[in-house]
Amino acid sequence: MTVSRQSQRGLDWLNFFVADVQTGFGPFVAVYLTTQAWTEVQIGFALSLGTMTAMLSQMPAGALVDATRHKRRAAMGALLSIALAAVLLAAWPATLPVLLSEILHGFASCVLTPSIAAISLGLVGRAALGERLGRNTRFASLGGAIAAGVMGLIGTYLAPAAVFWLTAVLTVPSLVALLNIRDSDMAANVAAMQAQAHTPRGRLRDLMLDRGILVFAGCALLFTLSNAAMLPLAGTAVTRAAGDEANLIIAGCIVVPQLVVAGISPWVGRLAQDQGRRTVLLMGFSMLPLRGLLLAVVQEPYMLLLVQALDGVSAATLNVMLPLTAADLTRGTNRFNLCMGFFGLAVGIGGTISTGLAGSVATWASPEMAFTMLGGIGLACVLLTFLAMPETRPALPADVVAAD
């Protein structure tokens, strides 16, 4: 079935503007609360509350999206909730509203991500999902990179609170893009997937004990355990070595991977369709030990920009392959978004542990030892993928797509 250009473009721009909206809840929260005379302890508690809410909400939110037939309405509710969270931050930076904002944003984000994945699956079906997810990632990366620069300028030259007013305003074009996605374009694929579903909805235990799901969750955990601390740890070293130029270098280290992700994500999706999932996973995950090794030996601050390009390759791989693998492993069930939530929980656990573990090793031993350790964890991720991860690509649909 041919999907209308309107729905395809609507999904493109939805990913672009959602990335804009989510960027506002990044490091800008800490900067803003600092200007409101919050202490580091108070800021840390608020951010930790948001992180913990997101981690605990991954699976319930995924189950919620699975349970509803109205994926667009779920995404709409999540966007409106994020807008409310931004308004609370901007208009009322007292303790209770800020904590409520963090909780609201944490849960809404966990609903929004699987909703967009489910809409993507409904539009193009399983056979073309890899390339569609690559396209989603491209637009999200471009949106995030542009938003970071614009919000940085607005927060600096207007007011820190302006970042969150802009975040709330950006939910409007997100909603417009969402409304441009036609239900009629999803109806055929949704009906076909429902007709093929053969696993009873209640057999959650069987799904969570599936070998492929458990192995990929382990890979996702090891990925973020290795990856999350690399740039913060490198940033500390660059600040000592580069002085006043450190902010410029760190900004480049954020933008360069985003550009790489935007450039290669559709290709990653096509490669996964043509050559199989394991090939792409091994290629992307292999960047982790290489990056850890290079960060341990590279001394020149500007060389960090080249090393960070490898982060774009691994990030594109995880961003495309996590929902694609979830779709593969839940074929014939109604648990796609729950599986995504399970993988998201694994990602959150790995990221939470990573920075504290790397900081401790850097303090007790040396930054070089910390980078070596992170690279070793990345190597464990590659080995787990090579030794235990099954190929999940369905043979017939992939062959049909390749023939086209």
C-alpha cells in the first residue's frame, strides 16, 4: 500500500519538532534553576526525580500505548503534557511545580516515544520499517541540533525562562504535524498486524523471557553503560587542556555526532533491511571500544571532534535498531511498545550507572583508565551481540523490499 506524501511529511516534521521540544528539557533545566537560586542539591534532586520517573514509566507507558488503538491521541496527550510541564517551569519555578513538571515530563516522554514508533509501524508496516526509522532519526537529529543552538542563544540573550516558553510554543507545530498523519494511511497495516497476532495479550511472562529480547536488552544496557560517560569525562579533560576554548570544543562534540546521525540514519535502516540486523548492530557497537581506546590516548583537544564522529555511528545504530528489533521480536503479538519500554529501561539503567562508575574510576585511578574501562564494556557489548544475539530480520519481507 502506498502511503500519502502528506502522512510521510507529517511524520518527518513530527520527529523534527518533537526533538526541538525535548531539547528544552536537557541541560537548560539545570541552568535555569541555577538562575532561580536553587542549590546544586535541589537541582540534583529535581533532575534525579525526572530521571527516575522516566525509568519507572518505560514499561507502563509502553503497555499503555499497546493497549490503546488511538496512537495519535496518545502522542497528542503526551505533547500537551510536555507543554504543561514547560509552562510550569517557566511560570512558577518553586519547588512543588518544578518537581511536578519533572514527573509530568518523565512520564509523557515515555508515552511519546513509543507512540511515534507505533505510528511509524502503522504507516509503513514491518517490511519498510527500517528505512522509515532511519528517516525518523535523521529529522530528530536535525531538530535537536538546531534547537540546541537556538535555545542557547535565547537563554543567553533573552532570559533563561524563555527556553521553556519556546518549548511550550514548539508543541504547536508538533501537533499540526501529528494531525497531518492520516488514520486512513495506517488502517491497512494496522488491520494486517492485528490479523497476524497469535500470542494472547496476557502472556507477558513469555515475552519477557524471550532469548532475543533479553539479549538485546543486555546489549542496550552495556551500550549506554559504555557510552553515556565518555563525553562528560572527555569534557572534563578538555576543560583543563583548552581553557577558554573548551565550550566551543564541547559544543562541536555535541553537534558533530548529530550531523553524522542525520547523514547516515536512513542508510543504517536500509542496510538493516538488506543485510540483516546483526550486521548493523555489530558495525555500530564496534565503535564503542574503538572510541574508548582513542579517548584514552588522544591528547589534542580538537582531535576529540573526530573521535566524536564515531559516536554518531553508534548513536544512529541504537536509535534505528532499538525500535526495529522490538518490532521484529514482538511480531505476532500486541507487545511492541511494551518491548520498547523494556529496552528503554535497560538503556536508562546503563546510563544512570555509567557516569558515576566512570567518575569513580577516573578519581581513584586516572581518566585514561576510565576510558579503557568504558571501552572494555563496549567490547563486551560487541561480544554479546556476536555470540548470543539472533538474527531477527524476517527473511521474506526483507527479500521483497530488496527486490524492489
